[in-house]
Amino acid sequence: MSTAAATATESDTTSRKPEIRIYNTLSKRKELFEPLRPPQVGIYLCGPTVYAESHIGHMVGPVIFDTIKRYLRYSGYDVTLVINITDVDDKLIAKSHQRGIPMSQIACEMTADYLANLKELGVNQIDYLPRATDHMPQIISFIEDLEKKGFAYAVDGDVFFDVARDPNYGQLSNRTPDAQQGEGGEAAGKKRSPGDFALWKSSKADQISWDSPWGPGRPGWHIECSAMSHQILGDTFDIHGGGLDLMFPHHENERAQSGCCHDAPMVKYWLHNGLMRAGEKGKVGGKSDREPSPDEAAAGKISRSKGAGGLADLIRTQTGERIRFFLLRTHYRSTIIYGEEILEEAGTSLETFYRFFDRFNEITSKVETTDHPGQLFYDLPTHTNRFDGDFDPAGDPLLTEIHAAREKFLAAMDDDFNSGAAISVLFDSIRSLNRHIDAHSLATGADPEQSEVKSLIKSATVIRELASVLGLFIKPPATAGGDDQDTAMLDQVVHLLIDLRKEARERKDYATGDAIRDRLTDLGIALLDKKEGTSWERS
RNA sequence: GGCGACGUGCCCGAGUGGUUAAGGGGGCUGAUUGCAAAUCAGUUUUUCAGCGGUUCGAAUCCGCUCGUCGCCUCCA
């Protein structure tokens, strides 16, 4: 949706309201989405701690919330999406000592890596990427406020949040203030209660530190998010997102800090995405009482400690769109099982779309008298508002089908952003269009019915509109394996062979024709003899 | 130990009380094709971990059992 199709916001468009329901972790049920200050919507997502390269699990949240923002915008809201960067914490400090370079340099490198990965996956809806180290004044004054109001206490240069003072503590994660945070950590001796958590940690002489009213130190993890979200989105904002693993203690603590400091609820809707898990290597029998193999024992949440990594490599071999599609196939609250084969399968199913787009382009390129001569799929216009995109099928059978599909797609997304169900509608639509092309012989080139071509173009436009809401099919797919430049040359060479094969087949020399095809197949190039001509793809 | 999630047909995955259980992948069959591929059609699919209960009716609600996983320490 980057190409702003200059949608003049019409008055009747903005007055129509979608009915979007979202699952709120706080209430544990789906609620009607009603922003606090419509049409404004504020979303805050907990981003990464940038101490190492990102892995695929880090992409789940950003892809989902990028999609959520796209959908809410499409539904008429004016959305601000914030993803923070934690660029100061113990791991970063340790790494900096180990490598003998400043913490900021590591943070800088890893942030660049993170952003590059996001870009590859089509995540481009982020409005603010606040860094903790850029918000020290806000963090410090936040802690001062809490101390002044009696929710925090300082001990020897450390400052802790007094959990007992917050009657709402534990509501989000359904935990009592007792028996949390283990034994209280290193600073247990200083805490009034083991559940109390650090707002400010005093630094040792050789550690990086910031000056504060409590002496040199650095902020606790949770307070960073409270301070930054407040700075950008205010006392109370609409949506706070993050992985399920952050619900406790991170989000519970953020909620306590912000709620107590501003005497207002921090967030209206808490959204938590499911975590990614490594798939089992072998099929586990279930009733077997044998010892679990090391592989099975390792199956679990994808994390760095379990060896996940190399996202940039994965993107290079799989393409960012494949990965985005793979993530969006599953509902955001479900666990996503990751495995090379499963990712590969998602990629295979994506090919159906790409082949259709090629087919579409070839048909429209031959048509001369439509309203959109030579219309390429990736150049089709796309509506930025769901109500503008509505249309009257006017009795046309294909358009009636596509109109119904569009309604189904919107209903799925309205129901807690069910992107998996929405994608299935896209598959259905592609089948409808292929059927239409076959039934009206649009691909054979023999003077296709103009009205049928028009219906095809209109329908394809709807598919492009819906897909772009998911951040899919925005631009032609990158070739897996990267390194283009040569791709154009390869294309020419393959077409040369296609022409030679065509000549051979025209004189019924099938042996030569098949030899060309077979040898190309061996090289990983598949020829597709369609009615509209022969094309090729990597296999 | 405390809190929580999940178990859907060969595989991946939608679906939370009521038309034939979405969609994708794979297998098979047919149409089409010189043969393939692609496309389309059909099939694999009365079945939702197991047992019991509620109900006119359950994959969906309740109970128990079995299994998997997460959080309670840093984690998206």
C-alpha cells in the first residue's frame, strides 16, 4: 500500500464503522474493538533486545502487528505503530565487555540487522522505533513520579517497584503477588517483597551508567517500555502487543508501573501472539515409554539457546514473502510450528498465486481494447479503505463470486484478525479466476470476450486489494537465491531454448523438444506449456 | 508445586452448539495435452486424542484419563 492511491477521504466513508472483534488477554475474551480516541489508534509492540542477530521467531510479532495496522488502516483508522528497541541490558553489557567495543556499537549493528530482516518480510508500517537509551530523562522522571506517589522505594542506589501497593497487580497474568519472580534475584536482600522488581539498577564502576537522583545506574527492563509508550502514545492507549512469553513478568510489570503512575489503565486491549516452536524431528508415537531422544527434548520454543538463527540466510534461500506468508497462514494466537519442510510447503502453495499473476499478465498484454490494456497484476490499483473497495457485481457471475469472497475475507479479518481463514479465501478466488479463464478461453488468445476480460481484471484488482492488506503480493517476488542482474540474462537464454524447442515441436520433432525440456528440468528450470505460450519457473 | 495453552482427516492448518468439517501440501482418478507441467473436476474425508456426561443436536460445553508445550530467571 505504499503507492498512495490518493484516496480522498469521503465523508460517507469515514462515517461507516467496521465491527472488528479482538481477543483481549486481560478479559480473556473477544471484545468489540472501540478505540479510545477514534479514528486514532495507538499500538505498542515490545521489540527485541539487540544483542545478537534476529531469528525467525523474532519476526512473528512484527509481521502480525504490521498486518494488524494495515487492516485497521484499511478499516478507516489512523494508526500509530510503535516498536521499541531495547539497547541497554545485562546481555548487551556482557557482550560489550567480551568484544571490547562499546555497547552502543553492538546495539547499532544488531538493530540494523533486525530492520533489514523486517524490510525483507514487508514490515514497513512502523511509525516509531524508540530506543531506550534515547529516553533516559523520561525513564528517570517516570521513576521519580512513582517514588513520589509511594509506589517505589530506593535502596542503596537501586529503586524497586512495591508490588503490594498495586491492588490490580496480577490481573493480566492471573498470578498472586506472592511466589513470583522466584527468589527475588540478586537483589533479593534489598526488596521488601520477592515480587518487587527493579526500576533502576545501580551500576558498578566499570559498567555503563547514567546519572540519576539515586546515583549512577541503568533502567530496569520493564520501565523502559512504560516510559517510551507513555512518551509516544500517552497515559492510556489502545493496543499493547507482544509474545505470550512476555505476559509475565514484563507486561504485568509495565501495567503496574504505568497504571499506578498515571492513575489510569495503561492499555485497553492486550494482544499476545503465540510462540514459534521447532517441529519434532520424528513422529512421536504417543504411548511409547521409551526415553525421549535429544532431538525431541530439544523440540520447544524457538530461541537462540536452542540454536535458532541465521535469519538472513533463511530469507536468502526462502524469500521474505514466503516467510511472511508462512507466518500469516496460522492464526496469530496459535503456536506456529517451524520446520524447513513446512516452510517449503508454504512456498509451494504460494507458487499458485505467482503462476496466476503470470497468466493474468499474459492475457491482459494481448488484449487491446479493454480499459486497461497491458495491465500487469502488480500495477493494479489498490484501495486503501475497505468501504471504497466495495463494488456492485451487477449480476456478473464471476464478480458475484468475488464479491462474496471479499465479504468472507473481511469477516475473517474482523474476527480477531483471522489471517489464515482470510488466506483460504484468496486461494478460493484464484480458483474462481482460473476457472473463468478456462471457461471463456481467455488464454487461447482467439479474440476473447471483452466483457469477460473486464471481469477478470476487476476480480484480480480485488485480489490485489485484499492481499495488500496482508502485506502480500505488493511487488513481484524476489527470486530465491538472490543475486539478480543475471536473472534477466538467464531469462533471455531460457527463452531462446523455448523458441528452439517450439520450432522442433512444430516439425513434430518431439525427441529434440523433450530433450531440451528434460535437460532444463535437470538444471532446475521447469517449462510450462500453457495455452498462451510457454513460460518457465525455477523448480 | 503454582498459572496457562494445546491435541482436527496421510501432513500443515481454519473452525467454539445446528446446511456436505474451510483452505493448502501430498497421493490417486478424470478432462485438457503429442507426452509432461500448469489449469479445471473428482477422490483420499462422517471424522475432530480416549472415555463418560449435558443437549433434540457437540470437533465445539462439562468431567476424567492420556499426550504435548509455555510461563513462574533473560526471551518476540
